[in-house]
Amino acid sequence: MQRKTKVALAAATTASALGAMLLVPGQLAFSADHLDSPTRTDPAVNPNADVGCDIADDYIWHDADVVTIVHTFGGPSATTLPAFYDRNVLQTIDISTSPPATSADVRIRFRFGPGANPGEHGIQVENLPGVNGALIGPVEQILSKDGVRVYAGLRDDPFFFDNPGLRLSRTTGVLQFTSNPSRSAFFARNITAVVIEIPRSRLGAGPIEISSTCARFGGLLS
């Protein structure tokens, strides 16, 4: 099983979590990363890489009414590749709404399966706060049930890292980072994403902690 990404969400602050961020004063949000660990998920290292069970990053933000969680995995991948809808993988998003931060007061689980027609895929999401039963429907569509919305599909990888800037900074001793998207290691790369919108009132009024896991039925590939 992989456990990736721990993100703290402040109740009265509108903010997004990208990488490691401080969203609650004095509390560090530990981020996930792509291709972790390389011997398991990097195709350049392991020809049997378990890309479909490789969590990339989690992003979270909220306003007074809605908490939005974006869970990404299976990337960065070439734009010629499809999304990773592996029916033998179970993804979990744990939400802690009370101490200790490691408690899972809400445990959202989802997995993929065949769609209504040959070649199509669907998603099943369980334990959504305030939702009666599972939310089930096709990917690449916005699904709604009991006030919660879910989307699963192939998206442009939003993560940004300036590799040339890092190398230049090391060489010159002067920071050389830029916001130029073409310098990003994730430029023109895709990711599989699941987006969940939950009414803020269903997660309580205080700060919350979020972590995510991925498990393969029968164990991860070696």
C-alpha cells in the first residue's frame, strides 16, 4: 500500500495546496510526489512500473460553502497515453476532522470499472459525506448526488517544477527560477485526476487533515 500526501486545511482561509504548504499556522503539509519510489513506479527504472497505483499530488481549497479536493495519480504521462482506470486499484482519501490528525473521521474510497458500453470506464465512490450509498457513473463527466459532485478524467498535470532553473541556480549560486511553463518538468504532460466537491458544513467548522492511499488487490507490482 502507498500512503501519500498530508494536507492541512484551515477552516477560515481560502487557499490551495500545491506541494508543501503551510495552511494552518505552525503545521506543515507534507506533499506527495510523482514516481515514488522509482523502483516501483518509474518506467525508466522498472519496466513493470505500477503507474496506475502511483499517487502524484493532492490539491485542496475551499470557500464558505464548498471544499474541493483534487486527487491525481498515474503521471506525469505523455499526452498520447490514456487515463489510468485500473479496476484492481483501490484509492482512499482519509479526512480527519478532529484530533488526532491521523484519525480517519471520513474515509472516501473509489475504484474504476467497465462502463455501460465496451471500451468505456466508470467510477464508484463510497462514503461521501451526506451521500446515501455509493456514487456511480461514467468517467469524463461531472456526477452529482445528494449535494456532492465528482469528476474523474484525464487532465493536464498542474504541478510545476523548473528543472533548468534548479540546475542554473546550483551552477551560478543565484536563483534562476522562472514561471515560464515550458521550463516545467511537467509541461505538456497529463495526469489522471479525481475531483470531489463537498459542502463545507459536512466536514465541521474546524481545521481538517487529509491523506490519501493507493492499494492494489493482490499487492503492488515489484
